[in-house]
Amino acid sequence: MRILILGAGKMGSFFNDVLSFDHETAVYETNPQKLRFVYNTYRFTDLEEIRAFKPELVINAATVKYTIEAFKHIIPVIPKECILSDIASIKNGLKDFYKECGFPFVSTHPMFGPTFASLSNLGNESAIIISESNHLGKTFFRDLYSKLKLNIFEYSFEEHDETAAYSLSIPFVSSFVFSAVMKHQEAPGTTFKKHMAIARGVLGEDDFLLQEILFNSKTPNQIENIINELKILQEIIQEKDATEMGKYLTKIREKIE
């Protein structure tokens, strides 16, 4: 299959590495400097090169802020039967875009990133495939993600947004609060250092991505849950209620087992 990858960032390069030995791939990047470390593939910087390539599948690995813009940029030069695909963690606007664009599409969310995941060992990671997607597109990504040994889930756009709000906004907000109240530690403990590493990783993400995750319409309910739990914990601590603390610890241990 002829596959065009939009963007030569970490995820774009990852997909090229995974696919380039079994497919004819090309990476399109508006910043030529980023193509220096992309191998075993065509390297495009001009739309006419895409037109001549005639891709059968486009994998959009542009940052979330530019996902739809990147599609609109290349649509005039790709065949009408070409399948559009995105790997965005936030699907804001994509459902409506796909409905209007006239191209077959497949939307997926590899739920791992270069910040924390080992891209060479993904056995404990997951991926979501959007159920409204084109059948052939879903089959392609299901086969690909299976080869990567990912745990695969199929959700609608709506279900994906709910999952993203839960799995991303809770740890992100927790990391923000940790960072906001943190003081410099001369002798930080192991737990503190682990939390610090997570917070630094989260805050190293693109500002627009963090904003879009937290502005997900499902996020406020998750934040309300955090606030309610903090109130319960605060009351137990203020009262020094050992019995209630024991019950609380039992409850939360059962949740993570």
C-alpha cells in the first residue's frame, strides 16, 4: 500500500519506521530540517510530490492543533478514494470534518506517546479505533496494532471523548496540582521524585494539546470527582479519624487492584 505520513515528529517517524518495510511510504513535512532523520521512505516537501505519489492511505501525525488544517492542505492533491486517518488524542471537530470532506476515513488513538512509553515495547499499551470508521481502514489499523501487541478497543467518537477525559484529564490535573503546590526539596524521597518525573513529562507536552484535553466537555465532571475526594480526605485528616482513614485506604486500594 502507498502510505503518506503527515509530519516527521516523534509519532510520524515512529509510524514510518513501523510501516516502511512492508509498504511504500512517504513522509510530508513543511519543515525540511525534520526530514534529516527519516529513513527508508520518500521525503516530500512539495504538494506536487504527493500528487505524483497517489497515496492510498494518509496517516495524519501533525500536532493536534494542526490536524484538520493538515488534511485540508493535502486534500486537493490526493485521489478521492484515498483513506484519511488521524491518530489524534483529542477528536474535537474531526467527526464533523470527516462527515463533510467526502473521503473514506479511519480515526484511531494510540494511547501511548514518546514521553513515557517505550516505543520498542508496547505490550502493555492500548489503542482505540473509532467505530464509525471505514471498514478497510479499521482492518488496516487493527492488523497494525495487533502486530505491535497493543490492547485494542473500539469506541464511538462520543465514547472516545469520555475515555480520554477519564484517562488523560485525571492524571493531567493531578500533575498540575502537584506542581502548583510543590516546594523545592533538598532531600526528595523516592515517591516525590517519581511524581516529579511524571509532572515534568506532562508539562513537557504541547500547550495546545494540554488545553484541548482539559477543555474536553467531559473533563469538568472528572475534576468535580477529584474535588469531592479531596474534601473527604481533608475532613478525615483534620479529624485525625483513624477508623475512617482505614476505611478510605481500603476503598482506594480496592479501586486500583
